[in-house]
Amino acid sequence: MITRIETADDFRQHINTGEYCMVAFNASWCGPCKMMKPVLDRMSETYRTVKFFEVDVDELEDISAEAGVSAMPTYMIYSWGKVIDQLVGGSEVKFEALVKKYDGIPIPPNPQSEYVTVLDYVDRSDDKHYKQVRK
């Protein structure tokens, strides 16, 4: 399921969780955005550990500018309020690879937490291989 972001506060509330949040920055007049809509719907049902959100860049211009969106569609993965990955363009293959990369991966600890667990990635090119190190 894709949740439509209606306000700037709504946007900040969703992306500041530890969950992996995929935000699709779209426009109603954008052809590639319309083409990717069924793909987003399907992926949101397939990859359940990634939360899907949609922002209309014309309705939330301030959020789009803050995120640095300059082309549509733009897809950004957030966790704890930070962009951790992104994709610009309407490639179904690249989009699925982006989402799949974060599906099922443990959520990183809150960097603002008093008790931080550091994730030490053994092989960053393949995010499936990692270990936790307590410091």
C-alpha cells in the first residue's frame, strides 16, 4: 500500500522513523510517473518491510525543494530522517533493485539514541552480508 503524503509535517513524521521509507516524488502531469504507478503499487504489496509513500511535487513544493528533487520521478529511501539511497527516472528494473536492496535488512539503530549499535558492513556492494559490532 502506498500512503500519499499531504503535508510537510506528515512527511517529516513518516521519514523520521527507523523504518525504510521509499518516497516517490511524482507529478500528475509526468508521463514516466504515470507509467511507474502500477509498478509502485505492485512493489508495495510485494516488499512489505519497506514502507511506500508518494509526494506530489506540485502540491508540496517546499518538501520537494528541501529533498533536492529536480526531475521526476525521483525515488528516495529514508531512514531516521536521512536519505540513504535514491533513484531518478522511470526504470522498473532499477526501481525494483533499489527496493529489493532494503527489503528484509534489519533497520539501523537510531543515531540519536543514547545506546547506539554500530553496523559494520563487511561487503557494502552486497548489503546481504553484514555483522553487528557493539562498541
